[in-house]
Amino acid sequence: MHTNSNKKTILYFFIILLIFLFTLNGNKIFTIKYDDLEAKNSQILKSENINKYTLDDKKEANYSVVYAYRLNDNKEYVFIYSKSSIFNLYHLDDKFISNEDEINTLASNSKYHNLLKIDRYKDKAIISLTPKKNEDFISNIIYALLSLALIILINYEIQINRSKIKS
């Protein structure tokens, strides 16, 4: 049978684990399944009263997914998603409309900085990605581990102080 102190310890451990996973995952909340990405794009386009569009190109690489939709006024609507490094879920990082012939932007996630280049032609757009390893990933892991150790140490000190008070 668990005492009240043991229940609190389990609750603290669960909270610590959630904070650790959140930090390790790049401090983003990933809620979109891969199969729902295009439906999410359609939902956003319809919410902005854009009804006529076609998918020009889609590119997946290095924990990023990029969609380029051609709108009826010859503009490009771009969606950039990042994938969780722990779960098979995605987060919408950026969305924008452009009418430039060459679009250059960055799709960054916890593991890579992907340099995006979208070349727009008369009837098609082509997405190309150039990956660069995210050097912050190692420091993020170290930060998460140090945070975890600190939280465990604080929890341990609280438990010791409680046991001293009770006795």
C-alpha cells in the first residue's frame, strides 16, 4: 500500500519525465499525425477562404515535411512541419504565401537545420532541401539531462526534509 509520500513521489517523477521529454523534443507540442498533414493544410487553406489550390510539390527529409501549394492567383502557399524526435507526430512550424520565383527559407528542428529552396516555374514548383546538422541538439540533450538531475536532486532534498520533520 502506498503512503501519501509515495504517491507524491510518483507524481513528481511523472512530472519530471514529462518535462524531460518536452525539453528533449525541442520545446514543441507535437499533435498532428503524418496521415493528417494534408487534411490540416486543406483546413487552414479553407479557413483563409482559399478554395482553389493544387499541390505543386512535397518534400520529406531530416525530420521536416514541406508542402508547396499553387493558388489560383499564381502564388505559392508553403507549409513547413517538423517531426518529433521521440514520437511519430508533427508540428506546424511555419506557413506563408509568396509570389517570388525563388523562395529561400529555413526549416529547423531538433536535429537539423534544413535550408529550403523552392523554385517556382510557370506550372510547377520544385522544393530542394540542403541539410545542416543542428549542433544545438547535443547541448539540448545535456540541458535536458542537467534539468532532470536538478529536479531529481530537489525532489530528494524535499523528501529528506519531510522525513526529518515527521521524526
